[in-house]
Amino acid sequence: MSTPVVSVSFEDKLVAARAASRVLATLPTDRKDAALRAIAERIVTDSAAIIDANALDLQAARDNGVSAALQDRLRLDEARLSALAQSVIDITGLVDPVGESVRGRTLPNGLKISQVRVPFGVVGAIYEARPNVTIDIAALALKSGNAVVLRGGSAAENSNRVLVETIQAALRDMGLPGEAVQTIDEFGRDGAKQLMKSRGYVDVLIPRGSADLINTVVAESTVPVIETGAGVVHAFIDESADLDLAVEIVHNAKVQRTSVCNTLETLLVHRGALDRVLVPVLDRLRGSDVALHADPEVAERYPNSIAATDEDWRAEYLSLDLAIKVVDSLDEAIEHIDRYSTHHTETIITSDLANAERFLAEVDSAVVMVNASTRFTDGGEFGFGAEVGISTQKLHARGPMGLPELTSTKWLVRGTGQIRT
Amino acid sequence: MSTPVVSVSFEDKLVAARAASRVLATLPTDRKDAALRAIAERIVTDSAAIIDANALDLQAARDNGVSAALQDRLRLDEARLSALAQSVIDITGLVDPVGESVRGRTLPNGLKISQVRVPFGVVGAIYEARPNVTIDIAALALKSGNAVVLRGGSAAENSNRVLVETIQAALRDMGLPGEAVQTIDEFGRDGAKQLMKSRGYVDVLIPRGSADLINTVVAESTVPVIETGAGVVHAFIDESADLDLAVEIVHNAKVQRTSVCNTLETLLVHRGALDRVLVPVLDRLRGSDVALHADPEVAERYPNSIAATDEDWRAEYLSLDLAIKVVDSLDEAIEHIDRYSTHHTETIITSDLANAERFLAEVDSAVVMVNASTRFTDGGEFGFGAEVGISTQKLHARGPMGLPELTSTKWLVRGTGQIRT
């Protein structure tokens, strides 16, 4: 890890990334997989240097009074590095999307046209102080033939620098340009701003982290952005809901893991299901210490609940809190979702076929479910093998993103002298 | 056409567009097609009012000394309105992309997941003074289940207002919300700016027009943009090029129609093909009055040519001008294209299989061709039936865009009580 410190300008880095992307774009799958295995090995053999650098970030975090939870997210140790190395090996098992023929035909004039998947080129990523994301995004980008420019949180700057050096050393060992994976952390906040304005150098920018981070990138970037993230996720208990299904699905969606974007945040319940279904559902939730933010009608029945305000309908709690609202109809449930949802995931619990089909058709979210826990919105659960993030925008990718979502396409046209008349 | 003038705020219009989009999203194809036929009929029956309004715009154009060519693009008459009405009828013949299942499977836990095409919701369009675009975009948006908010050039404001009233009247006749198609022309430049900042109301923004217009929208918009347009299009004559193919393809690509984005702008020629191929190619071009902007080596041989500067390699002439450069190799040709192209369309003329495949693989443009005229980059030619534009970005759509490119997707998940463990 004795890389000399050389000052390289921001633009030089992007030019080098572009040049590296041209090498990666046509690299056969076996060479990309070999590079990923070399990276995994290096992560293990360089673990002492990585942990030393990580210790500097952890010391700074303690000095700055960072919370224990955030310190834990920042921490790398032998076991975590082994798991990270294994996750890189796992990516070699995924299908390479590059070169896949999406559609094609022979035109009446004999021209053969085909649309094939190609890498974006240079992918930018802006994320917070989680060093595992550095490895994760770099490995996914490489497998899909992209170069990547990383801007991690400043609190993980030392860790990220050494991780990127480790990746670059492995790439060079395999005869590939190290500049395929670069960090711009040394340019600080200005670097992040410049990255957002680097249209022409960077083909797509993926922010990962808090709603604030994502909103800033969406507002400032001239580079096309894939918006990931925030989930104000709804479940609707229809009048016809099966009692057991309602109890189990709502409990699982809210309690199984609260810190993630596919966790349940607002429960809508049909007035006709109040006594038969809601009572056992809430009893089960309170057995798991869920705090209920309820509208007046529910609050009356549950004196320990908190009175819900308009803020609760917009809240992504990411905790053991749940907003609850009574509605008079499926229409009112759909209207509430349309107004307050971030359009990530919604589920209906129902035994009525027509209502199930209406919910699927009319709710405009990335993932719409019937009788299933919202926790299934996940690239791994969907069988993608890896997850780049969950897109909440409608352009290019929507819902869980796998490797194909890190590619664009181009049209190949093979002629024999055709001209247009 | 006696719609009363009612002042509606910008935000009210977007809210109404969103509400209309919900109606359109689940509308069966036959009702959308009936609405399109009603619009086509109204265009013909209302032609006198449309032509009267158009006369106001034409008068203003004359008063402002607008060029004859631009006046011609602005002009509507009975014949042009009939043709526009027919183009709307033609769109009823296209396959409705909404509801198409893109992929799906049953997960090991029994969840059935499927990804289906859905409309974007509200599509924004910003374009210049071409009233035909008003009809064209509105009809394509409706067929793909989208509401549309239009900002046309101010020079066509009267024409666009009456065209939109015509469309709205037809929609209402068919029991559909007129607000599915609206113009914001009355808000002037401020309206365009507000539209670009209407993230959350507008799902995608499509600029159509000059490079300046497109660059402004790309730089200013927080709404996701599909960039269309500029074509600095290259042809490369390889050393092994067939003489007749080179002569015919280059002539067709440059001369057949010069004002469009898929017309040839820069000709690269391998040094080894200078005497055998370039001489007859240039003779043929000069027979059609093409002005040659040539590098010194070619200029020497063609005393009437203009000395090319760096500006010529970046020029989208859209005229009978052509830049010509000699290169030493396929690599040099690819490097030149990588540096100067807008990545719209490039073609190689070659008899060498390996060079053809390298060109297809290594040139990073929306459409890459072998032995064919660049004029084939066109939604109609590709068999899409209609063309929304030609995307030169890599996100969501690349190359000619048809109706499927006006849709997003969502995931439908059908369960029987599955929870995550």
C-alpha cells in the first residue's frame, strides 16, 4: 500500500475514468470475473492496512461525538472484510448483462437491426460514511463493464482511500487500468458539486443515503440521476381481509427490520375491518413495542396511542413507529396513498379479487403487492443476486435495480449498401 | 371554439394534469383510440378556427421579419391539417405499450412477480414554433396513457392555443378529462422555467428543437429529461471499402436531406483509400454542390475546398457542408469519433469483417452501422410507426424512441400471505 501521493486534478481523474471505461466496455466476462476475484483476494491480504486506515476514521468519529450506531456502520474488522470479499466473489456468479440482445429484426430493405446492452460508461456514486458501499458499488460497476467515480462520506475518507487503492492494485495486477475505480473524496464538498455538473464525463449519477442527500443530488445535478431511496410504505387492510394474513403481514412488514426503506410506515384500514381485524393486528404490534400514531377513531380505542397529525402521514419513521388511519373505501385508501406515498412499495390485504386487481392497477408505485409483506421489495428477494439500490423514479429503472439497470443499450445496424430513398 | 377565458394558475394546471393522468393510466386501448379518432375529426371540422388563429401568428412572424423558412414551418392550411389529422388516425394503428409484461417469474416462496409497462403519468414537452409538434406529441402521449403539458414556441402561441382547445373539446366529447392535454404558453418564459422545476408533478420532460433549447432544459431541469437531438454524425471509409457502396452511402447520408439530425456531417477516410475511393466519393458530392471543409491533405488535392479548423470537427452543419479528415487507422477513426461525436449515429464502409465488428463494438453511439446510410436512424424506418424523438442520452431510451419509450414499468407482486424471515 505504498502508493506515492500524486496530485491529480479533478478533470484528469474524469478523463482517466472515461479512458478506463472504454477498456472495460468490451472486456470479456471471464476477465471481469478474474479482476473481481483479484479484488476479493487483495481485500483479505491488505486487511491490516485497511483496518489501520479505518482506525483513523473511527478515532475521528469518537472525537466528533458520532453516535455508537454510526460508528458501528463505519467499522471494518477482519470478519467484515472477509464478508465483503465474499460478496465480491458472489458477484462473479451473476449473469453479465453486457451484450444481451434486447430486441432486433430484419427490416424490409434487408437492414438487420438489433438493440444490445452496453455499459453506461462512467457511473458516479455519492453516498455516506459506509465503507462497504465503496466495495459494493465498485464490484457491481466493474461486472457491468462500467468505470466508477466514488464520493463517499468524509467521515470514511481514510477507509475509502485505502479500499480504492486496494481495488486499483488488484486491477493493475490483472493488466487493467486502475482508474476504472477512483475516489474524489480528496476534493471535499467541492468535488461532490463538480461531480454533479460533470455531464459529458459521467453518464449517470447514483446517490445512496439519506433523503437530504438524494434531494440535493436531484436538485443540483446536470448528470442524469437515478433516484433511490425513501419509502413511505403503506399497507391497506381491506374489509374482506383474512385475519391471520393481516396480523402476520402487518407485523412482519413493520417489525422484521425497521431501518430499511421497504419497512411499513402507514397502515390504512377499512372501517368495516376495524373491530374484526384491526384489534388483533394492533395487539400483535404492541406485543413488539410498536408505537401507534393513530387517527382519532383508532386513538379512542387505544388510549396509549399517539394522536396522528398530517406530519405522520408523510413520515418515514425507520423505527418501531406506525401511523394508522381509518378509511371508508378502497378509493379513499388509493387517494391517501397517491397523496402521501413516496411510491416505493404498497400492499393490500384482501380476499376480494376485484379489489386486489384494482389496487394493482391503480396504485402508482414501484412495487404494488397483494397479500405479501412489503419487506420483499429487494433485489436479492427478487432473484437479482445483488442490488444497486431501489429506484423510486420512473425513468430508466423502477424498483429494485440489478446489473441490467447499470447498462444502457445501443442499436447495431448491419447493411449491404442500403441508402434511403 | 367559444371556450370562455378563465384564468387558471400554473399549479392548478399541473394538479389537473396529474388527475387526468390517473384516468388515462387505466383506460382501455379502444377508448384511447376512439379519443384519437375524435381529435382527428375535430382538427378537420375546426380547421377554419385553427387557420384563423394561425394567421395571427403568421402576421406577427412577418411583422418581426422572421425568415421565409421559419414562416413556412409555422404555416397551417387545409392540406396540412388533413395530413395532421391522418397522422393522428395512424397512431390508432400502433400497438398500445401499456400493460405489456416485460418479465416475470414465480419466486421459490410462491410469490408471483411481474414487471409491466405503465404510463409515465404526466409528460412535459418544450419545443419551438412548430404547431404540428403540438398534435404529434399530444397524440403519442394519449396513446401511451400519459397526460401532457405543452410549452411551444411563443411565435406559435395562437395556433397552439386553438389546437389544444380542439383536442380538449374532442376529449370531453368522449367523456375524458380535457386537462389530459394542456398548454402553459400563456405563462411565457416563466412558465417554461416553472415546468423545468416541477418535479413531483411532471414525470419526464422532453425538449425538442435546437441544441440551445435542449442544453438549457438539461441544465435547468430538476424533472428527469430525455435529451434528444443534435447529431454530429460520422462516416468512416475503411481501406477495404467497396467503391460503389462508399460513393452511394456517403452521397445519400449527406445529400438526401440536410436539415435533419441523422444527416452526415464528418467524413473520415483511411489514408489507404484516398486515391481509390475518396476521389470518386468527392466527385459525386461536388456534383450535388456539397461544400468540402477538408484537412490539408485533402485540401491540396481539391483546391476548391475550405480549410477545416477544429470547429469543423464539432459542426452540425445541417446544410450542404461536409467536414473531411484523413486518418491512418481504424483506431484513429474511433478516437476522432469518441472525441467529437454527439454519439447519435456513425457508419463504417468496409469489406473487412474484423473492422466491421470492431467498429460496432467500440463506437459508443446510439446507432452504429456497417455499410448503410446514416439516414436510417429514424423511428419510422426502424418500424416503430411513430417517432417521439431520437435520444442521445444513455438513461431510459437511446436512439429512436417509439411508444414504449413513453412508458415506465411497475412490479406487481401476488402473494398468499408470504412474510420475510
